[in-house]
Amino acid sequence: MPLRRVAPLMLPATTAARSFHSTPRALVKVGDEIPSIEVLHESSPGNKVNLAEEFASSDGYIVGVPAAFSGTCSSSHIPSYINSPKLKSAGKVFVVSVNDAFVMKAWADQLDPAKQTGIRFLADPSAAFTQALDLGFDGTAIFGGVRGKRYALKVVNGKVAAAHVEPDGTGYKAAIIPPTTRKRKAAEATILSPTRETTSNKKPLASAATVEAAPPTPVTTGMDSDDDFMSHGSSDDELLLDDSGDDMSGPDDFDDEDFDEPDPEFGLGSKELEAPRKQAHVVPFKVFDPTDIQKQQDDIVDEVNMILNMSKEDAAILLRHFRWNKERLLEDYMDRPERVLEAAGLASTTTEPPQLEVIPGFMCDICCEDGDDLQTFAMKCGHRYCVDCYRHYLKQKIKDEGEAARIECPSDGCGRILDSRSLDLLVTDDLVDRYRELLNRTYVEDKDSFKWCPAPDCPNAVQCSVKKSSLDRIVPTVECRCSFRFCFGCPNPDHQPAPCEQVKRWLKKCADDSETANWISANTKECPKCQSTIEKNGGCNHMTCRKCKYEFCWMCMGPWSEHGTSWYNCNRFEEKSGSEARDAQTKSRTSLERYLHYYNRYANHEQSAKLDKDIAQKTEKKMVQLQSASGMSWIEVQYLNSASQSLQTCRQTLKWTYAFAYYLARNNLTEIFEQNQKDLEMAVENLSEMFEKPVADLSDAKLKVDIMDKTSYCNKRRIILLEDTATNLAEGKWEFKEDLMAPRP
């Protein structure tokens, strides 16, 4: 989108300062519940977060900032939370700002690249959450819309237990930045001086505004001595903002217009106030950690428990039997309850809760042990065994077999299912933890809308309601909190823009021996008599099969006896006797050349991505060296990490564009696709070349800005390519050489 200039403020500095915070003082207060609304986004617009649900299972903090990538927020405010010794015991910590999801993700990647802190960065693009807390202010005169105050909330049991809120009238002054492009603003945020005053009354050609804030006196409500975790950081922020409300150049709402050309109109247009457009290549999804998964199960169990008036343990067993389909469970249970209970393994002969007992004269049927002090256990089915045998049986089931959802009674032919309360009586804590982990895994695997993140050692699951029937029109890429991107429709990592079936066929084609056969067909020929494979190793066209001694012409495949005396020059090339062999040879060679064209480029980007990843592993060392050589802070050298991540993501996309292009039938849209592909490829190669420069060169301020510009541009070109491809795929405008939904022969 073209960059719009911000209209000059015609107010005195003091007036602008007063108008900066012009909202009523109806702030959030102790005792207020956290709003239960899904308007916050994490990492991407599709991943919505409801903080009321997050804090239903855990306490923690919400830290609000006016803008991402602002000077002090990046250098000291948020890092003070990251480095706080109380962070580990603080519970869930969320940083919220009125920005879009991509900007907040980029900021999170910069401040916490290894994702080790557990702090989560959430975007509030419409300011709905901020307004629900009454913590917004009208920043239209400077920012073009609503912004959020700086605040910190301590949340206990889903309610505000303590609050720090920045007061109004803290001395904000607006100053105009000289002309700059949208791409450079994020880079210049780190090198702008803290104070820039407008010294001329001339009409300024401004594209952004900085905001300075005098240190405020915090407003606290309901505070105690334990809440100093919330008091980190300073509010003396320098905010670098553009007219759309985004605080850095990131991959948000991009189109293919000129990024550098200023809009000739002066002032803010109505476009900035519109709701963000839904992006075709983004699907809605939600990330769940093990605590979230357990809570969701508990909530469903509670609902069934209230309706059917049975124990929670039995309700959970019923739900697992019905693969957590609550509606079908209730319908079947109301029709024939006894049959449902028996099928689920809940048929019983007693209503007494299971417990450990010592029964005089009892002998265990498994180990034949007896004794007056022998502890025994029986489920509601009444089959009793000694505790040692039960423990050995459960250990084998849970630890060795990985079973949890349907552990049956040890008695032969008894289908009674062990419940969690019985398990707690019998096994050690580590086995209980493994049991609950397996139950969580079963829950996710039973639900079509859930999938585990395939990243190594990641415990999270992702929920996405994409139907299998739509996989020919959409590529459902999701991103876990661990930053791993994968396709929800198939077991592969992110493969946008290629649809799942296309990816499946491409991978099979690359690994299939059919391509080896294709090479043999293009580079060898078969003896017309015995069909032995022959490779030509000289210039003579007179071939003699080593196996059957048959003589034939390499050019026309006809008998050499028909060539008369023209021993080294085939004059029968157009004769019918060899035409079929020649046609097959030409077709095979053309097909192979086309395949190799796309495969070589696919493989090249795959190899380059591996090399870029190797370089990325050395990035942290390079960042440390750059700090020592230039005196930059850790935050200031994070642009290298952002560039590294951008390179890997863009190469992953480029790799799959060639698989996508291989199956495309040419039409007018293909030309646009190939141009977008070319633009992204050139941008990636330029950034890769700059990224590999020695540390001594990276200390140059201009090169730093250039790398940040190129990183931003690569991200933009990638979004443009994906958006164009996804839109045409959803609308059915692409024509493919193969029907993606047709069964393969």
C-alpha cells in the first residue's frame, strides 16, 4: 500500500500533549474479570487467543505497551520482564499492543528469539481488548486511531488482582520525522535521536511521528509487596509509528503497489480506519499447551457429568469411548443407557468406590500369594487381585504398551475400564504423569480438528477446522508457539503455495524410480531385437548389440543392412521403420527436460535453505562478535536473527513454488505467478549475499539499515506471492496438468 503522510499537527506542543490522553478515566480496576473475547492474535491473524480462557487455568500477568518496536520498550521495558528473576514463578505472561499479528511476532522474534522465556506477544489489531479494559486513548491526531496505555495487570483466578496503569497527562509531545519510506522506519527506530523538535513552520513532508513521554508517576491499585514484578521498565518511550498504526515494516496487509512512492494526498484517509482484510493464505487456528488440552477435556467432562449425573471418571470413560463426540454420546445414552455403559466398559456389580483392602484368607489368582496383611484391589466389576500384581499390570500397560484410555480389568474376558481415581491409588506419581500425558495424546488424536505439533520435543497441539474436502482449494498452514510452521492437512512442514495432493505427488515423483527410468529412456536405447539397454559411447551411428550381435542404426533404429554404403551417415531418418522409436525418444526427453528444470530449482532452494540454516546456527556467535566490535546492545543486533529467519522462511516458500509450477498449465495467471516468483527469488538472493558479509562490515550503520530493508522486502514479496496464489486457488482459477483430486492410476 502506498505510504501516506501524516497531517501536521496545528496545535501547540502543550495542547498536543494534553490531547494525547483524552479518554475518560474509567480504567480497569481490581476485581474486574478479564474480558472473554477472541480478538487477540498470536503470530498470525488466524491464531486467536482468549485471555479469559488462558487465565482460567493459570494466574499471571498482562503487560500492555503503546506500540511494538518502540525504543525503550525494546531496550529496557520488556527486557526487564524477560530478565526478571521472578519470571519463572510469575505464571503466564502476555505482552499486548494495538498492532497487527505479524508486527508482534517480529517483535517477539527479536526480543525472545529462542522462545525460552515463555512470554507471549499478542496483537490487538482492532483495539477491542484494550477498549474492553478501558485502557485505550484516542490517538487519531498522531496515530490515526485508538492506542493503548502502558499498563501491567496481575491476574488471579481470572480476575484483576492488582494493576499499574500509566496516568493521563504525562507530558507527551509530538514531533515530525523528516521524509522516510515505510520500509526504513523500523530500521531507523534504532538510530533516531531521542528528541526531534520541529523548528520550522513550513509544511512538513512527514511520513511518521515520534512521541516522547516524560517519566510518569505510576497509578497503582490494590498493590502489595509481591507485585514489583509489574513495575519493571520505564515509560520514557520513543514510538515510531506510521499512519496505518503499524510500528515497523512487517508483512501485514501487503499488496503489489509501489512500496516507496508517497501518496500525493496529505493527511489520513479513511482506509486506515477500515477493518483488516482477511488474507486468503491464512487459516484460523489455535494453539493449545498440555494445560489447555487438559482443561478442555475437564470442561467437556463437567458438562456431561451435569447432564447424566454420574461421576467425572465415568463421564470421561464414556467420552473417550465416543471419541469425545458429546452430542452422539448423549443421544445414544438417552436411547439405550445400559448398552452404552456396557460397550464403554462401565458395566458394574457394585456402586462402592474402589479402594485398597486387606481381606483375611485372600489368595491372588495371578501370583497365588496369600497372607493376612496382603493388600488387594478390585474395580467395580469385583475381580480382586493383590496390589503388586495390579501395579505390575498397569506399569506394563502404560509404560511398555503406551495404553491409557482403555486399560481393562486383568480378568480374562472382563471389559471393565480402569478409571483415573483407581490409578491414583495404585501407581507412583511418575506413572500417573505418563498416564495423563497418554490421555492427552488420545484426546488430540481422537479429534479431527486437532493435531500435534511435529517439531521435536514440542508438547503443543494445534486446532484448525479445515475440512478435507477443501484441501484442493486451500493450503492450511499453521504455526505453533515454538515457531514451527506445518501443514494441517498433511504430515509435511509448511509447503505453501502447493496444495497437499500436489505435494504428495511431487515427493513421490522425486523419489520414484520412474524418473531414473525416464533418464535411461532419454540417454539410452534398446536393441530392436533383444531389447537390451544400450548407451552410445562413440560418434558412429552403426551400432552392434554386444548381446545378440544385431546391427542397427542409432539414429533411425532401423536395420543397418538397409543403409547401403552410408556407414556413418543415416539417410533414412524420416523413414517409417524407425519413426515410432524416435517419437517415443523425443517425448521422453522433452518430459525429462521439463521435470529437471523445476526439480533442479526445487533442490537448489532446498540445499540453500540447509546452508542458510547452518549459517543461522552461527548467527548468535556473529551477533556476539558484532556487539564486541561495534558496541551495539543485544537488542540492536537482533536484526541479524530476523534476517536469518526471513531467509529460511522465504526459501521454504520458493522451494514449493517450483513444485506448484511444474503442475501448472500455462495461462495469463501463470505469467503473474512467475513474475512474483522471480521478484521473491531476487530479493532472497540479495539478502542472502548481504547476510554473509564479515562481521567487520556488519557494524556499518548503512549496511544494517539495508539488511533490515531487504528483510522487510523479502517478507512482503513472500506475502504477495502467497496471497495471489491462494486467492486464485480458492476461486478455482488455476489450471493444472493433472486433476489434483482424481485418484492416481
